[in-house]
Amino acid sequence: MKKLRTIKGTHDILPNEIHKWKELESIVSQTCEQFGYQEIRNPIFEETGLFSRSVGEETDIVTKEMYSWEDVDGTSLTLRPELTASVVRSYIQHNLGTISPIQRFYYSGPLFRRERPQKGRQRQFHQFGVEAFGSNNPEQDVEIIAIAWKILSLCGLANDTTLNLNSIGSKECRNNYRKALKNYIYPYIKDFSKTSQHRFETNPLRILDTKSEKEQEILNDAPKISDYHNETDSTHFESLKEFLKDIDLPFSINHKLVRGLDYYTGTVFEFNSVNLGAQDALLGGGRYNRLVETLGGKPTPGIGFAAGMERFLIAMEQSNFNIKKSNPDIYFICADKKAISRSIEISSRLRSLNFKVVSDTLRRSMKSQLREANKLKVKYALIIGEDEIRNSTIILKNLTKGTQKTIPQSELKNFFEDLTI
Ligand code: AMP
């Protein structure tokens, strides 16, 4: 029979690595809540139109990476390839803007894109992110970037990461810049790849994203989008830079940073890691001031970011960030069948004192139970056998020190209550 395996580009997250995920999730939720952001959880599939209308018909995601299917009633559904669109849909659907003119959310969860799998790039991957609706001021931009920076710092990644910053300006700025960029590229168009030639027609700004060195070299002398900023664009961007300096957050301006999705306006940014090779983008985001309106809501400015959790974990490992596993506190060894009911009862009492207690359910020898306790890196073993039942005692073994003593069962509660494991 054919062996059943995970689908290409998807991974099981096994118990031996789950502590890292939990630690990252806890850093994310604590930091976001410190900034007044509330968690939002959206469905994993949505109507396909949500993504094609927001992410953009001509983007890689929509043209070739979505997992879509037709439901029995004929509706086209899609496994979410990103989360901003879902959060915006939710914001509009539940009139969240009427609760307060400023709304701040964070999220984490799985996403699906049919990309070519490689290290740091999967078909099911996980992101955490934040979105803030209502403010078009640069202090909102700096707040979003500061959350990202704080999370990166708490994950030990600040020194290995660069913040790349750009502003792709207003619609008018982008229209003028698009023309200027096309005029510049036109004489060289034969030297560009098929993909870039296609983008020249459909979405010329995306050519700036090219990974080809030859194309990048040509683009080095291309006009810069900042030369096409109007006064509002420049004032906003200048204030943002000042605010970043105020909090000592280092950044570099990258005139070619445009980000892959169509909905961005104004500020865009990416945190890139020196440790990640080709897939070096840890976290990316920007303003999307027209997205709420595009999806049928009242015109509302918005800004957010999303970060790849797998990439965070790879980068944390490479910078030797130490995440402790949480081991059980006590291993309960039952050395005689007659002691089983007593061991169940005592284990249950210890759990109600909040200790993590593991006991053997295989009726193995005492030696193999002790071996298991050591393997689990448990600090204490409790042993109860025939003698201990008869005398109402229990053996308490400190596995780190290798010492042991016999105490009355009645004293066990006091012993563990006084103990900080
Ligand atoms: P995006 O939603 O494309 O702006 O990506 C935001 C972040 O998600 C990136 O910076 C990556 O860290 C992560 N990411 C995007 N695509 C993938 C993928 N296929 N596999 C793993 N991580 C990804």
C-alpha cells in the first residue's frame, strides 16, 4: 500500500518543536496586547473574490498560487493565501469602525500558497500580523513598525535584521512614476526576462522586485519613486523617519521596495534577516488606505504587517536563541499493581496543586519507568510499592541530585506546596 505522507510543501509540527511555536506565539500576543491590539480569528477559507479584488488580479498569488475550488452551490472558494483581506472583510462585515474610530487587531494562523517549496518557503505556512484601521498619521506607521521591532528584539533577532523602508506614495504619484519607469526601462526591455516583460505591461512597479542581477543593475539608474512624491507623501514619510529616529530604530531607505501585493499605498517596509539566505524577508507590511473602500466599506486608512513564523523560528535557531522545553515536574512510578489506585489518587491531587505529573500506564518495570523519567528530564520521581502502601509512605527521589527519602504520604502535600520546582 502507498505510504501516506504530508503533501509537498506542508509539514507536521511535532511535539518536540511545539515549545518554540508556543514561545513565539506568546511573545507575539503579549507584545501586541501591550500596544492595545486585540486578537482576531478569521475562517481559513473565504470567497475567491475577496482575494482577487484585494491582493490584485495580476499578482503571483492570484494568478498561480491560490488553492481554489468550486463549492457544490457553484461558489468559488479559496484557502486564504494571506490575512489582511480577511481582517478587512471582517472589519466591514461587523461594522467594527462604528465601535471606535481606531481599531487595532493582531492574528496568527496558517496560510496556503502553491509556491515552489524550498527552505523558508512552504505551501502551508504560518503568519502572525497586525492591522490598524482609522489613522492616516505617521505615528500610526511608527506604532506598527515598533511592534514588529519589539517582537524581533524579544526573539533575539534585532541585531541580525535590517528594516528596509520606502514610500510608494499616493495614487497620482504611482501613476506618474509608472510612466517614468516604463520610459526608462523601454530601451532595455529585450534584456529583461519574460516575467519582467509581462510585468512591464501589467504591473511595472513589480519589476523593481526582480531577483535577476542583470535586471537589478539596469534598474540601479532608474528614476526613484521618491522623486514623484507629492507634498503630502513627502511630509508623511519625513515624519515617519523622524519618529523612527526618536525611538532609535535603525532603517535603510530602499527605493526599489514595492511589495508584491496591489493594495499598498504610501509607507511600505520589510525586515530582512542576514541569516536566511534567498528567503530573507522575515516580515513585511505597509499602508493600504484604499483597501477598505475597494472591498465595499467606507473609505478608511489602514496599515499592518505580516511575518512568517517558520522563518522566524529558523532565524531564532540560527542566532542560538534558547527556548526552554517545559518538562513534567513529577514522574509517578508505580512499583506494584496494588499501588495503581493509590498512585492515580495522589497524581490527581498533585495535578490540582498545578504540578505536571506523568505516570506509567504500561505497567513496566521500575527500572524502565526510571529510565523514562530521566529521558523526560523530570526533576522528581515518586515511587510507591507494596511496602509503601502498607506503611502509608512514599519514596521521593530527586533525579537531579540522585538523592531519595521515604516520607509519610500525609506529608507529601506540604512538601510539594513549599516547593518551587
Ligand atoms: P507576504 O504576505 O507575501 O507579504 O509575506 C509576509 C511574510 O510571510 C514574509 O516576509 C515571509 O516571512 C512569510 N512568507 C510568505 N510566503 C511564505 C511561504 N510560502 N512560506 C513561508 N513563509 C512565507
